[in-house]
Amino acid sequence: MLDGWLSNSDEQVKTVILIKVSLPERTIHIEKWQYGNVENTQITRGRSKPTIYVPTKIHEIDIVDKKVIGDPLWISFRRVMLRKPNPKRKRETDFVFNKKELARIAADIWAAAKT
């Protein structure tokens, strides 16, 4: 699934966020993936570049009930919108979800699951 988002997008998809929610265990697992540079150890005529890009997990967060384990989730505005933020628009910034916000989102999920 992840490979399709990055590899089959003709490099238009810059970031993939995977979220797995387990209601019975009250856990949320979040992964952030982007292309990473890797040395091409199998150079052939078809793969002649010394560096290739492969999907790389660059960030991981676990939430157990309302406890957040990991650093805040930061998503680049440029990678989502495919352009630089306009400095005249104060709301055009990177998307940052701190631990408090992630815990609130988890609490909202658990509350919605009860209804």
C-alpha cells in the first residue's frame, strides 16, 4: 500500500502518513514516510544512477490511551502543497501536531468509538 503511494505517483506524492488505530487496545500508531537517498549497489544499464530513492520511514509515534510516545508530528507545507508557503499568509506554515494535540485527537477517537 505505501509503495503504491510513493512509487506509483511519478514522484508527485512527497509524504505519506500511515495511521493504524486499534479500538480494543486503545492504541494509535503513526508513521511518516518519504523518499530517502540510498546508494545503488547494483548499477546496471537500466539502473545506472549511483543514488536511488526508496520509501523510508522517517518518523514514528505511538499513542496508548492518551499517552503519546515520540516527538511531535511535523509535516512540511511544501511537501503537501507542492509550493512554498506564501509569507503574506500567516496560516501557510508547516503542520505541527504537538503531544498535547495528538493526545486530544486520541481522546476524540476513543470518545467517538463509544457512540
